[in-house]
Amino acid sequence: MCSPAAAVGGGQMALGLLGTYLAYQQAKQATEEANRKKDIRDAGLKEKLLFDYGQGAQAVADTEKQRLQIEEIEQQDLLNEQLNLLRAEGRMEVAELAEGQSTELAKGQVVRESLMAEEQIKTNAGVDKLNLRYRLRDIDTGLDLARLDTINAINSTTYQSDPNQALFMLQGLGSVASSAQTYYSMPESSRQSWFGQGGGGGGSGSNLPNSYTNKGYRKRRRSSGMEGSSYYKYNVGNR
């Protein structure tokens, strides 16, 4: 028959190992949930970065389109200015023939004004192109910052490793050993109280009611007239 102390040790060990296993399962589920949330968060960050790259590519395409438009407008304005100069010179030559007077001074003034107009056209176009280059630079900088921010955000959280099952079990066994040591270090009377009355591996004193002891049994048999019977001598008197 298993001793009470062994029963307590075995029961505590079973409960300790069960609690350790449940704690391990909870820790494993918590780790899996944390890693799942990280995957969702990282996927969202990557998706946002891809969206930013798409927006940046569209902005670059729009900027390039504006640059081409500015160049076309510049060339068109320069061509118009040259045509205006030719028309002005033609009108002055006609007037010179009609009036018989030289128009060299007037022609020089018209040429100077035409050159100044062309220079202004180029200057305005240059400013517009410079602004577009600044815009491209801002787009590139914004995309670089978005990429770095995404990398930092992803690296700010790490995947959690699964809990070490062997370590959990060792901790559980250590707890069981500590409980067993506490039990065996207790006085005999305190250990018996863990099993209720009459426990503790057959102590010197019985906690059963007096009516169930031999003495009480003899008293009842004596009062009932069975003292001299063979039943009494065999079952009670010889004890």
C-alpha cells in the first residue's frame, strides 16, 4: 500500500507538472499572438511604404511632364519673339524706303528689346525648371525618409522566441521538490493533519471514536453477556 507521504509527494508532483504545462501553453499562445500582431503591423508598414513609393513615382512623372511643358513654352516664346523681331525689322525697312530716311537706330533698339525679351523668357523658364528640380529633390528625400522610417518601425519590435519547454518543466520540478521538502520538514502531527484524522501512516494514537476500539468493543460484549462465549474468546479475548 502506498504511504501517505508518497501519496502527497506524487499528488503534488502531478499538480505541479500540470500547472507548469498549462503555464507553458499560455506562454506559447501569448508568444504566437505577439508574433502574429507583429506580422500584421509589419505588413501594414510595408504596404504604406509601397503606397508612398507609388505616390512618389506619380509625382516624379507629373514633374517630368511639367518640365517638358516648360521647355515647349520656352521654345515657343523664343520663336514668337524672333518672329516679332523679323516683323519689326520688315516694317522699318518699308518705312525707310517710303520716307527715304535711315532707320538704323530704330532697328538697333528693336533688336535690343527682342534680346531682352528672349533673356526674360529663358530666365523665367530657368526658374520654373529650378523649382521642378527642387520638387524632385523633395520627392526623393521624402521617399528616403519614408523607407528609413519603415525600417526603424519594423526593427523597433522583434519576434518573440517560443518558451523553452524543458526550462518550464525544470522549474515545475523545482517547485514540486520545494513543496515536498516543506512537507517532510514539518512535524509528524502536522503531516498527519494533511490527511484528516487517523492519517499519517499509522501513528501511535488512534483518532477513531472510542466505540470502535477494542476496549469499547469488550465493554459492549461484556454487558451483552457474551464475555464467556467462544466468539468473544476467539475474536476479542485473545487480542
